[in-house]
Amino acid sequence: MEATTEDRWQKVVYDTLKKNGVTIFSYVPDAGHRMAIDLSLADPDVHSVALTTEEEGVALAAGAHLGGARSALLMQSSGLGNCINFFSMITGGKFPFLTVLSMRGDYGEGNPWQMGMGKAVRPILDAMGFVTVEITQKDEVERAIDAACTMAFQSGEAVAVLLTQKLIGAKKF
Amino acid sequence: MAKAEKSAPRFELDRTVVVPQLVGKQEDFLFIGGLAGTAKDLASITNDGSNYYGMAGAMGAAVSMGLGLALARPDRKVLVATGDGELLMNIGSLATASILNPPNLRILCVDNGHYGETGYQKSHTSLGVDLEQIAIGAGIKSTMTVETKDQIAAGARMLRESNGTCFVLLRVKPEDGPKFKRDMDPSSTRVRFLQGMKARS
């Protein structure tokens, strides 16, 4: 898969998750995860799981853990709201959990429909007991994903990585 | 196109008798149980064993959790038991399981047509919704409905021998699962399951 200069950091997201032993990638499609989704579909060594709603990916990750596998849920930040009740299983059950969110309703957003969830992302993650890692620069991506994987899979935490709109850029309207 | 004539659904079987008959030798499966009735069905069958993880919340999570486990452990048969109310809450999980189609995933929906935990309000399946038809529409190739005694043996065979993800709809009387006091701690039961996996591998 050819990565352009613009989206090379997206390939780093995928490669770093894989390097950390993630073998099950689940997602609801989003432009911010386009490269990682395509790479997972083309990779015979991993499971690429298209979801109908983000909360499925939370339960999928818990099931994968019971079977000894590592999973990552890739979603747009708007999908976080669909997951909240299932997060109670993650934190209550002390399941290791990793999600990577491509932010909308964030720095420079021009679609007013995105702002409500965008502003709620951090309070929701705090309320549900997550460790949050924010990425704003392309050269931080590998180190931040490594750190997130360590906290999730070694310390057993629920961890959310935010690919902020400073990193992704805001969609033009 | 003319619709095939379908007889009215029959909610007559006793879940405490039929679920154990459908499962057979429980040691052959890893189990994920939904909440309420199906959690008790499986806790009773496994004696709350280390091959079973059951929920008491996160309604709608069972099928997706079973899918994750089935993908992680292709060498083991994974049986998910979920209720009609729980499955209706995350019906899209059938579509996701279908496109992955892991050969070791079995879904047993114990349909009593009601929300038993909350006072036996009717669920959609008492009002004309047919979950086997939804499973077929989701693309699951092996499906069947068990609502009479003579269908039990075929249902058990499907859960045991299917070569792709299968879906068995078991219609039962609107009654609770077996009385069983299970461990409801989501963390200690997680650890118990992991220890069971280690001991068996």
C-alpha cells in the first residue's frame, strides 16, 4: 500500500499497532483511519472487522482478550457516544482496551453537527476512567501509540488515543 | 413474490430442559452468556465454570464478544447464548459475525418473547419479529428455529457440527432461567476464564 507524504502518519499508526501485537482491527470507516483500514484488509496476518456500530468493537476487544489476542478499535470521535455503556464492562472487568479516535468537532471544525460530540469526548473518557493520549504532531505518532499500547496491554488500562484535528487537519466545508 | 405461509410462533419449550439438551457435553465449548436468563442458563450448565464468561450488564454485547473470542481462538468452539431482548439491542452484530463467518462461532438465541428481568414486558418477538429471518437476512448461512421437541436433536447437531457461523433460535415459555447463584464480578470472572484457558492449553 503506497502512502503519500500527507497520510504517511496513518501508516505509522497501523505499523505501530501491529508491532505491538495487535491482530484484530475493528472499525467503523472514517477518513482519518482510511490507510489503517485498507492496510488491515490487505494484511493476511490480521483480522479486519467492519462493524455496524462502534460499541460492537468494545465487546469484540473484550472477547479477543479472553482468547489471548490484542485488538484495537478505530473510530471517529462521534462513535464514542455509541460505546459508553459497553465501557462499563471494560473498566468494571479490568479488560485491557485500546481505541484510536480520529477527532471531529475539534480544532478548526466547520460542521456544527460535529461540535457537540467533539466537545464531549474528553469529559466522557474521563468519566469512564480512561487514560487519554493526544497526538497533535506527525512525528509524535509512533511514540504515542507505543505508549498507549504499553498502558493498555501491559498495565491493563482502558486507553484512548486522540488523533486531533491539529494532526489530521479540519475537513473543509 | 408471494410470501410462504408461516405458522404462528410457538413459545412452549422449557429452557431449563432444552438449553442443556442443545449444548450437550459442555466441556466441548467456550461460552459467552448475555445477561439475565441466558447467563443463568450457562452458569447452571457449566457450574459457573472457567469455560464461561457471562454478563450482568452491557446489554447487547454477547455476540460481539463471542466473535472476538472465536477469532482469537480458532481452535475452540465458541457458543454465545443471548436473549431476544439482548440481541434486539445490537442486531447489527449478526451482520458483522456473518461477514467474518468464523467456522467456530455458534449463536444460540433463547427467545422467550419478553423482557423477563424488568417485569415480563413483551419484546418485539412476541409482536411479529422473527430473529431467525433477521439472521438469514444478515447472511448467516446455517440457521434454524427450535420450537418443538422434535427439532431439538437437529438444533444440537447444528451447534456442534456447523462449519460456519450458525444461528439457532430457541423459542421457550416466558419463564426465567434456572435458579443459580453465579459470580457476578466482571473482573474475577475474567481472570477465572483466562486461568481456565491457560489450564486447558
